[in-house]
Amino acid sequence: MAGSGRAGPPAGERLGIVAGSGTLPRRLIEACAARGRPVYVVALRGEADPEAVAAVPHDWCRIGAAAKALALLRENGVRELVLAGGVRRPSLSAIRPDWRAAKFFAKVGYRMLGDDGLLSAVVKELEIEGFRLVGAHELLDASTTVPEGPLGRLAPDAGAAADIARGIAVARALGALDVGQAVVVQQGLVLGVEAIEGTDALLERCARLRRDGMGGVLVKLEKPGQERRADRPTIGPQTVRGAAAAGLQGIAVAAGATLLLDRDDVVRLADEAGLFVVGVSAA
């Protein structure tokens, strides 16, 4: 697998992966295996896929056990670290923070931060602890970044292009408030915006709200000034399946800023469902 071109550490230096949900942790593990780079995974309970981490050195850790996670990373010789996969944001009481997590939350104000603000604070705290944080996109093949233009056989028509433009304007406003990355627009009407539930749940909700006539579009952008090392916009086969089930006619994402997992499957599924997937300039 071709690298990103980033001047990084020797291939033999162990990479630490904090693994959440989805397929991104698995893809990172596979990419490292292809390069002969060892990994150590802190798998988050209730989020990470046990099968994805089974074949590599790993330990399980709940989200609020920050002191344990930091100790495990150091014990396993990790200096370079990547945060990969989704994490549902629980209430502070549900996290049950240990002393290290409680100290962090007291400093940053957990309830006052949006998701990107919180993740940016996590990245800074990990750097204070002496780790080098890298983005998943820096470790994966360049083909995992969505280029500009359609990926499959289909492209947006004039009506879809108008919905995309409307979606970009709404997504920018959402992002500026650190609310979410995605919005669904149909015939100029906003069917739903992404908040704490995530993109898959947004699509499920919008399936019940669709109107007759031309299907809508999912627009997904990174937030202004977003911490790309922690929460880069991502789509994969499940996004296409969700869009198809919601009766959408396509998906538009920020070109050059969105991770594309399982590209061949995404293109195949989109073509089979009659959906377009397009990278757009959101500058």
C-alpha cells in the first residue's frame, strides 16, 4: 500500500491506535501490517470491534479510564498515536471519569465544548503527555481521500446541484457552531441536520421524512478549523447503504478533506443503487 508521502518515524516504531467504532481502526491495522510496522491498540469498550483488534497486541479500556490508557500506551512503547473510529459522546456521569479524566474535564469544561472542541482539547492534552498525534489520513493510501468530481458512473443533475449548494451553506453554519458535519436536503428543504447521533442515524431519521419526487442529497463537510487528526469526515459502504435506504439520489462530500473507506465497495454499491457520490469544493 502506498504511503501518504509524510516524513515519519522508522517503519519499526510501534504505532499506538486508540480504536473506536467503524472500520477505520481495521484499515489502519491493515495498512501498518502491509508496511511491517507494529501496532498497539487501546480498544474502547462498547465502541471498538473485537474482531478488528484480535490479531494485534491490544487492551480494552473504558472511555473514562484515562490514567489506565496513558499507562498502557507508555508500557507498550508508544510515542506516535492516532485516534481512529467513532465514539458516542456519553454524559459526564456515564463516563465515570478517573482522576486523570476528571482533571482534564475540569480544565476544558466538558459540557461547554462541541465534539470538535472536545477532540481538539484531547489532542492537545495527549501532546502535553508527550505523544505525537497523527491523522489517520497521514497513514493510509492516498486513494482514501475523496477527489473532486464523481466517483462512480453517476453525477448530480441541476436539481441535485442546487440541493448540494443549499447543503453546503447549512453544513458550514452547523460546523461554525461545532454542531455536526452533515445535512440532508431534498428539493431545497432541509430534512435533517447531524447532531450527536451521527451520520448513520441522521440518514435513518431522514428516511421517515422524505417527500415525493426527486430524492435528496447528503452533504458532509469538515467544520471550519476542524482538528483533522481526530475527527476527519468519513464515508464508507454503510453511508451508501443508508443513503439508498433513505431514498436519496446522492452523496456530496468535501473533496480533499474526506476519508473514503473501501473505495471499490462504495463505488459499486452507489452504482448498483443509482446514487452519485461526488467530491465537491466547499471553499
